[in-house]
Amino acid sequence: MRQDGRVDERATDGAAPDEAPGEDRGVAEVGVGPWPGPWPDDARYDPQLLRDGDRRNVVDRYRYWTVEAVRADLDRTRHPLHVAVENWVHDLNIGSVVRTANAFNVAAVHIVGRRRWNRRGAMVTDRYLPVLHHPDAAALAAWCAAEGAGGSGLPLLGVDNLPGSVPLEAYRLPRACVLLFGQEGPGLSPEAHQACRAVLSITQFGSTRSLNAGAAAAIAMHAWVRAHALEGPRGDLPVDGR
């Protein structure tokens, strides 16, 4: 990363900024090479990836699968959590929010405001989940009101350290809900704040006034995961963590 905070394009393939792409500096190669042996007779597999190798940032069970096959498989197990983020000044954090949303397999990401957003930080993970657009907070609130089981609506919960906000750590997050994050700098817009059922804050202990949207979204999504995704048939952890 450059001193001005921008990612050097020459470093996006894993090479250091002063190295030519593909130059060997002892960095482990990401992914897998061409498929060894006879190709599988399975429509989920991508012939080009089988031939050339799969260097994508995907978990092992999706190696060599087409994007469509990966997304269809993720669709079967999506969590009922939605994540929304305001986009009024082309915030660079939105890509990071989308990437984290993919990691936690949320139901969808909602872009509120400008339709175009900076996809670079998403690292193409936006291909693997629904990304919906709403022109403003009122449109998002209307969408939430029409969704949910039997049209009961999805609670819209803002995340910002505004006066009167409730600590995220003490709030019982609903299983099905929408978490809304504001723009880097100003945070939630007044319209978004008004549309939310509640606004949650992330407890901080240092000198900085706020977290960027990417970091705040990761913390809030993981709080939801701890509350709802580690129990039942997919329970990876027992209650005591052992």
C-alpha cells in the first residue's frame, strides 16, 4: 500500500510493489494448478479452471467450480442477515463491507444512494452474493417493511456512535434483520438515522472517535454470527468453546 493509502496495482497479485508480477521472491503461490488426471464429469466445474488452475480466493471445496455454481451453493445456506451501507461520496470502504458480507454468507448487501460503488476492495466477491440498490434511506426502509416472513418486515438497525445509541454488545440482535452503516466521516445520514428502529454503537476504548465502515461492519456481522450462526445443525463450537 502506498503512503497515500491507495493500493499499488502492481501489488494486487501478491507481489511486492517493487517486484514484477510473477517474479519469485519466495511468496507462496495462491490456489491450485491444473486439475491432475481425468477431468470430473460434473457441470459445476469450469473447464478453463480445470485446464489452467484456480488461483481465486475461494475455500477449497469450491476449487475449479464456476462462479454460478459457487453462488448457487451459497444460496442454499445464506443467513437471514442483510447488510446495508450508504454511498453518497463513492466510499472506498464499501468493497470491504461486501467482502466481509461474503465471508459470513449474508442474504444480501444493499447499496443506499449512488448506484455506482468502488468494487476494488470487494476483490470480486460481489459476484457471489446479491447486491441490491436503493436510491435513499426511505426506499431501503420501504423494502424492509415489505420483507420478512409473511411480509412482517425486517427490522432496520443502524450502527453508529450517535448520541442515544445502544451498545451493540448489550443488544439482542434479531435473527432476521438489516444492519445499516453510514458513510466514512459523517456516519449515518439524518434520514437513515430516522428510518432505523434502533441505532447501535460499538464500544471503543481508545482516542479515535469512530471506526470506518469496513471495520464496523465486520465487528457487527461477527456479533450476529456469535448470536445466531454457531448453534443448531451447523454448530461448529459448543457453548464453552472447547
